[in-house]
Amino acid sequence: MFNFFLETAPYEGKFRICGNDYNHVTNVLRMKTGENLLVSHGGASHLCKIVEFTNDSVIVEIIEENYQNTSLPIEIYLFQGLPKSDKLELIIQKTVELGVSKIIPVEMSRSIVKIEPKKAESKVSRWQAIAESAAKQSKRTVIPTIEKPISFNSALEIAKTLDLFIVPYECKNGMLDTTHVLSQIKPNTKVGIMIGPEGGFSDNEIEKVLLSNGQTISLGKRILRTETAAILSVGAIMLYAEINL
């Protein structure tokens, strides 16, 4: 079933779908009166039925409120070291599908890519569009926010405000600490995950992480690409929350 995000509140039990979504319903999906779809509004998903087409909108009637709750009982913040090429687009797509709440690109000492301030806005706009598409596909009830790239020190300041700050680190051995850190996740926990770019973290960055209450963990014996580490980390936390909370 197709999912659409609307900011405008329903009126008399009905939503109005306009703009690009109207074009998608009519010309791409070619949906008809009487067909059902999902509308996500205000963090809730509603089962709706198409009741009318106008020249510029589709009117849908709410059949069942709070139809589908796909939200995790926690919030996941991904601090992603800026990777090369289009890897960040893959990371955004897959981690949004897995339940991430916010993605914050971070400029680190070993980041090869540097995004010029004048290009940041267009980059973020594209990243946000990818997040929206992934949220629709995975039936999310909210679209995660993609922030502008920030410095490593700024990322640490944000991480300090969270309940749990996790940093997968290739020099960490054994899985006991990983298990211990996961056990600290409780309902409504705000979890931060920081992933290094290609080349990983510098020694200085790890020192700062530890001084900022970050906890380093291992993702196993194998060395992972930055995009693999990001997807695995978010997926592992998602599974832990789904199973245990």
C-alpha cells in the first residue's frame, strides 16, 4: 500500500493530497476512486480511501486512524563521517528504512570529501529527498531529518546531550562491551551512533569521544566499509529495540 506524508491536518475526516503527490497518485500510480492508501500526518499513519479527484488534488477519507505504528520505542541519531562518492546517499536510504531518527554528516580529520558551504544547501535538499523516498517505501510515520555537515567538535556537543553515545571502533576487541552497551538501551532512549569515514577515526578523535562519554564497541572481527558499519550499527540497535523493548 502506498504511503504519503502530509503536513496539513485533516478537515472533517478527510485529507487533501496536492502537488507532486497528486501527480504521483494520478499519473504515475493511476489510482482510482475507492482505492486505499496510507497518509502519515503528525507522527501517525492513517488508512484512507480515495473519494474524489479534483483538477489539482485528491480527496481521501480516513477509514482507520493510527492504522500502522512503525516507529521504534527509541530515537537513533547517526553521526556519519563524510564518505567519498555517493556512499552517503546509500547510508541515508538504508538507515532510514531501518528506523534512524536523524542523520548528521560530520567532517572528520580523515574525511576526504569536503563540502563547500555554498553547495551544502543543494546537497542537503537531495539527501532529504532520498530520506523521504525511503520513509515512504518503508512505511515510516515520520521523515527523518538530514542535517547540514558539521564539525567533529560540534557533533560531540550534540552527542553529549543524548542518553547513550556509541562509537564502533576497529581497534576494539571482543563483543562483551558491545553486549553491555546494547543492554543500556531502554524505552525512549536517545541513542547516538558515530561512524568514521574511510580511514576511520584518528587517535585524537577517539580521545575526544571518550572524554565526551562515548563508548567504543566492536562490530566483529572483520574490517567494514563505512557504509556497511553505518547500516549494521543502526540495524543492530533497531533489532535490539524491536526484540527487547
